[in-house]
Amino acid sequence: MAKLFETVNFGSLQLVNRIVIAPMCQYSATDDGEITYWHEQQWANYALSGAGLCIVEATAVQAEGRISYADLGLWNDQQRDQIKALLAKVHTLSPMPFGIQLAHAGRKASTEKPWLGKGQIAKDQPHGWQTVAPSESTFSVHDAAPHALTIAEIKQVQQDFAAAAKRAVEAGFELIEVHAAHGYLLHQFLSPIANQRTDEYGGSLENRMRMTLEVLQAIKLAVPEGYPVGVRLSATDWLESIEHWDVESTVGLSKALEQLGAAYVHVSSGGLHEHQSITIGAGYQVPFAEQVKKHVSIPVIAVGLITEPEHAEQILENQQADAIGLARAMLYDPRWPWHAAAALGAEVKIAPQYLRCQPHGLKQLFNSF
């Protein structure tokens, strides 16, 4: 059997295969952070894809933690109840588990939808607000300075992550991913580029890791025992000329996360600084996942320009990762898992309504839920 279609466990949650739909911001929520019809069709599409797990887009734990005014939120019960109703609909289509990525954008918040323009919206403009961060340094020279969080405000952010996690469980999500990557708030605390604090949340590696570790601890206390909580990390800032967050630091953090009960680590990279220099190619982030996997026993998800089934299979066979995260590839080809199973001689579970579309010559491709 192809390893891509073997089961894998993220803590107590078993996936039927190792294909994970990675979180992708849709910038399609209401101004109040609530789901729209776009999310209904999008999540239904994910559910019918044949993947083992879908983790829905970065969802803010505070209103000011959204990347844009059109991001999803889970900071109140109305948002929870609407998501709960949608998940109930989605689960009539497929038993595929859904997880949610909880996030706070920090200094990279208050932006326009990407197809309408780039950059930050000023706090005195419609759809703009005051951003926050570990320190007053900005992501871009064109951005307004963020407010440096006080200790009390840091504790409030942690409490809001925990409250959102509790709502996520109540809504019916079967897994939570903590977003500590791509230059958003938790990554800002991790990187010495964005974090110039001199208190217990800044300076040494141990201090800079504290915020992410305490967020994980707060979430673990808020959800049922054994409930799977993973973490997404950027393995490097891609800035070699100055002190930055790097893969060695990522390995150290991953080991600490495992000790605190993280169910998995999802390894990405970049997003912390506008002048990052990334060498992009097929599987360009896989070596980072491989480095982390050498030092932890929990599953590691690899992601980043993995578009071909044979490449995904090779990564697993070479023990560079335990699961494959797909993002843009799934938007481009929502039936990627079907085509991967066909290419690798495997079987994929699909909705019975689709059984009759099995291609001629591939009579062992489909099985129903």
C-alpha cells in the first residue's frame, strides 16, 4: 500500500490517510468575523475531496487579531454557533474530520483583502485598527508602529486563545492547530527580529518561546483531556544576515511542544520580515520538516510546493515527514487525493454518490465511506 494512504494518528484522532488540507485564508467572512455562503461551499468541497483531514483557515481569537477585516473569528458564541451549524451540514456529506487553526496576526493585522490591495490599513481608516506586537517594530517600513503588549495584555491573549479553543470543541472541530508561523503574533514573540522585549517574554530563546508554550498550555487546560492540539511553525525567517529564528530554534521549540503534549508539528517557514529571501522549488520546506522529525516522536507535517503524488509518497517513504500538507494544490485540484490514489495504485474513500464515476480500468480506486 502507498504510505500516503496509510492511517496516521494525531494524538487520539486517527486519519484514514496522510493527506492534510492545510489552512488557507479565504478573506470572505463578514465584518464581524462570521462565516458566509463562501465557507459553506468551500468546506463542503473540502469534505468531498478524499483527504484525511481539513484544517480550516486561520481564525482569530480576538477581533484585532484578524489579518484582515474579512477573516474568520471565534471570539464570541455567535460565531461558534454559526460554525457549529455549518459543520453539522458538512458532516452529512462526509465523515472526514475538520480541525481549526487558531491565530492572532499581531503586527501583520489590519490589512486589505489581498486581491484589493497590499499593505496595512491605517487605524483611522475604515476597516483599520491599532495593531499589537511583542515590541513596536513593524513588518514593513510603510506600516504604523504596533502597540507593544503589556504583561496583562499578553495574559489576555492567552486567555482568548483558550476561550476560542473551548468554542472550537463546542462547535464540533476534532482538532486544533495553534498558528505560530508566517510572521503572526506567536512567531513575532519567537523571532529576535520582531521581539526586542527585555522582560520574561524577550531576550533568550527560552524567554522568546514562553508565549507559544504558555498558549499551548492554556489551550490544553481548556479542552477535554486527550483532545489533539498541534502547532504550526515557521522553521526559519529566511534572513541569514542578522540574528533570526532558525531551524535549530525550531527543533528546540518542537521538543518543548512535544513535552507539553502537542499532537503534531506542522512545519512551514517565512513570513516574519518583508525582506526575507526564499529559495523556492518543489518541496523547498521539506528539509525543515525532516530536521524536526529527527528530534521528536510526534507526527510532523511537511508542506510547501508538494504538488505531485509521487513526490508526496517519496517524502513519506524517505521518512522526512509523517503527513503531507496541501494548500494551493487543493484549491487548484479539489480532487487531488483521488488522482493521487489513481497514480499510486491506492484506494480512496469517497461519497457513494460518486462511485459510478470511477474511471474505466481503475476498478479498485474507490470505496465508499
